[in-house]
Amino acid sequence: MKVQLVVCDVCQDPQRSTTPYAITSEGRRVSVDLCAEHGEPLQAFLGEGNAKTPKPRPSRRGRVMTMEEIEQRKQAQAS
């Protein structure tokens, strides 16, 4: 019979329950198991369960306009 015990990767305390985290950065992936105390900084980034979606960034390309729209704007500005 095999028993698998998952402990916090920082404190190694078998009395604390853990949460698994997977962190990916620049193509590298790390998986860690952390107790509530040592997982607190990551939970702050995650919003402690609040699934917040980031605001979409505006496009750097700008608005695409037809030649007719450009000419209309030029005429409106000249008036």
C-alpha cells in the first residue's frame, strides 16, 4: 500500500492543507504546492477567487478608413 502525502513546498508542514499552483513565464512552467500562508502572495495576484478579466488594450494600428472618409474629413476641417 502506498500513501502519497502532499505538503507545502516551502514549509513542508504535513498538518497544513495545500493548493497546487502552476506558473508559466517566458515558456517555462513551474508547479508548486503551497499552504495558505505561503500561497497568500499568489492569491493576491489572483484576486482570491475573483475572476477579473483585464481590460482589452486599444489597437496600436489606429482606425482603418477608406479614401472617401479621409476626403470627407479633410473637407469638413477646411470648412
